[in-house]
Amino acid sequence: MEAIEVTGLRKTYKDKEAVRGIDLVVARGEIFALLGPNGAGKTTSVEILEGHRRRDGGDVRVLGEDPGTAGPSWRSRIGIVLQDASDAADLTVTEMVRHVAGFYPEPREAAEVIELVGLTPKRNSKIRKLSGGQRRRVDVALGIIGRPELLFLDEPTTGFDPQARRQFWDLIRTLAGDGTTILLTTHYLDEAEALADRLAVLADGAIVAEGTPATLGGRAAGGAKVSWQENGRTRTEQLADPSDLIRKLAADGTDLRTLTITRPTLEDTYLDLIGARR
Amino acid sequence: MTSMSLSRGHVEILQFLRDRTSVIFTFLFPALLLLLFGTIFGDSYDQPGVSASQVYAASMLAYGILTTGFVTMGAGLALDREDGTLKRLRGTPLPIMSYLIGKLLLVLVLAVAEAALLILVGVLVYDMPLPDASHWLTFSWLFVLSVVACTLLGIAVSGIVKHARNAGAILNVPVVVLQFISGVFIHPITQLPSWLITVASFFPIKWMAQGFRYVFLPDGMKSLEAAGSWELGRTALVLGAWCVIGLVLCLTTFRWSERDR
């Protein structure tokens, strides 16, 4: 059984069609990233999968159940990391983590989870006193305290400094290594590339491309751009396969010290994908 | 579920106590008003053995319970909806009932403390005599019905509060208006135009205040009530009806988030 199976998902707000027929399959144990600009329908889609929002059409199965009707036992198997919560400001980190742990049948140890998200030095601080990044790490701790089979991360590293982001990525890899399925939405392409086994790009309520970070949007077949200096001028050629050109240049005795071969980055591919829709 | 509800109650009380603003403005305010009214209106009563301050002490219990139940609950729920508390809890196996019981526990603890504080001020500052056992029995059911009705109405009304920062303003309008027309701030209530008394009679607060006056004042004071008697049966009936109305409103209007559905 897959962790998430979605067919023909639709959601309309008043006059706007936010989600227009999404199909999606996320396998167990996979890290799946959902990319897309603001307003593409990422959060709406994820909230439907989390059971926070109703759908207008389509079939949704998350861990084998319909999130629209699933009960507490289903919720004990998922973990949700909220995007913009400011709750429990007057509680300490330990108090809140322990409190939420009490809702689950087999929670992780509170101290262990606090250590995992790197908040041990702040464990007795009021949540109100934490920085933005630390606050988000509390959200992550609360998302994983119940030992979820499936974890939802909606733009988890917004507001993190580079070092905190690296630590966070390690944490996600650790969780995935333990078999947790992870559905991640993000704006950061390096994040998707570093973490995701597979990803999909959402634009204007529809999936415009799906694949692995290496193959997304025909990136593997996208060819390469070769450029070098010749007689003081920069020459550039765009080729499906640069092999012949390189051989020829080498045989001709061209000065190759400035040679560069670049393949489209995930960011280039992504911008093409969402740009095509505008 | 019981342990989760208790855990919610514990966390609610902890958060309330750590938020000094709410302690001062919702919790201590009724006692402050009691001291103020008691001082301003002093002993001006023609009834022997009863002072105006004692009447205020009894009536103010209704106000205290109304603010703790209605305002704490209405504003608290709107805030929980806004700051992500409800969204977070809804993503966990916590049953909605445990959340609501947690809130109710907070209100119960606050209401008991509020009542104790007001009675203490009444006894210590205004020599209000404590009643006998049968009156305390009436006090118990009156107290429970009042707390439940006000709490349920607070939950129901939170649905129309769009932003938590407006909650205080929105919720205090009905509260203050009802104090004036229900015999809490102005007593004997018979000074009011009879149509206004009729209006007040549709709402719980008039009956709560009347009931608490029965508990703490000499029997002769019933002549100053609208009906010239304590009307305990009718009080139970009206408050019971408001509990049912509040419950129905809760079940039909409760929203998890400000942009649900």
C-alpha cells in the first residue's frame, strides 16, 4: 500500500479554482517534495491530505484512509509540522512537547526529541522567548513526537540560517532513514534537491512536472551549454551531446583552460516549468 | 480521554496564570468593581440589616461568573483559532471533547476562585453574613448551571469573533449591557421600565443575580425583586434552557479555523 494516493483532487474557493485535478502517488519511506510558487495550491493540497480542509472532488487515500473522515487512530499515525503557529507561547519547550506527547499511544521520549531538533539548551525557555528558527524547531519536535509513519512539512526551513538548515536536513534524513514517509513543500530548490527522492512541480493548481531531482522536466535530456574563449572572444554552443564538440576542440589544439560545460540546474528547469504557465 | 482532558485543563490553567494581563483584567476586575460600587453606594438601603454593598456582593457573583465563562471562553477560543492552537490539536489524536473539557476545567477553576474572592470581599469588607446549608445547596446548583450556560454561550459566540484582538470589545458589549438591565449594577431592578425587565428576563444573567441574592441576603429582600419573590424554580428552568440553547449553538457553529471549509 502506498502512503499517499490522490486522483483527480479538486478544490474551489468561491470564484477561484485553487486545485484543478491533481494526481499524486507517494510511496512508503519516500521523501517527496512539492514545489511551486505562492498561490499554486501547495498548501491547499497538503491541508486536504492532512485532514484540515475539505475537498470538492477526487479520491484521496492517506495511509489507506480518507483524511476527510478519518479519526483519532489515523491522526496518531501522521505528524504535521505547522507553518505559522504561535501557540503555547507561555509554556516552556519541555512542557509543550510533553503535553503533546500525551496524546499519542507510543510517543517518543520528550527529551530525546528536543535533543534531536537541537533545543536542549532551550528546553526550559518559554516558547515566547525563542527566535523564529527555534520556534519552527519546536513545531518540528511536536510533529515527530508521536512517532508518525507519515510526516507533513509545509515550508519547514523558512527563517532558518544556513547552518540550522543543514542540521534540519540531517534530521529529515535521519527520520527518513528510520522509514518515515515525508511530504515536503518548499520554495527552496536546493532543499528539494538535497532531500527529495521524487518531486512534483505545482503551478496554477495543476502538476506540470513530476520526477526525480535529476530527471525533472526533461532535465537529464536537456543537453549542455559549452563555452570557451577563442581569440579573446567567448564562444557558446548549446548541444544535446557535447562529446563531439569537445573532441574536435581538443584535436584542434584550442586553449581549453576556460572551458565550461553547464547543464540546466534544477532552478532553471523549475523556472521554465512555472514560467510556461504564465 | 480523561487523562488528555486533565492534561489540557492543566495546560490551560498554566497559560492563564502566566498571562498577567488576563489575570488582572478578567479575574480581578469584578472584585474591583465590587469595591468601587460598595464604596460609592455605601449603606443607602431602607431595608433593616442589609447594606447596598452586601447586595452588590451577592449580585456581582453573577457578573464574575459571566465574565469568566463567557469572556474567557469566547476570547480564548478566538485566540486559539488564530494562533494555531486549534489547528495543531486537530492534527493530533486529541478528541475535540478533551479540548473543550480542558477549557471548561479552566473556567470552573477560575469561577470557583472568582466566587471565593467576591464572597471573601463581601464577608471581610462589607460584613455579609454567610448563609446556612440549604442556601449553600441552592448556591451549588445555581453556580454549576451558571458556569455551564455562560461557558457554552462563550464557545458559541467565539464563532462570530473574526479576530482575537476584537474579542474583548465584541464580548463586553452584551456583558456590560446585561449588567445594567439585569439588576447587577442597578438594584432594585424595579426601578427599570417594565419592558426592559422583560427583555432582561430572556437572558440568564438576571436569574443568576436574583439567585445569588436569594443565597446571601435575608428573605425579606425578595420584596425588591421584579416578581416580589425569589422564583427559584423559574431560575433553574431559564438557566437549564440556556444550557441547552448554548449546547445546540456550539454544535452548529463551532469552527476549527477562521477559514474553515
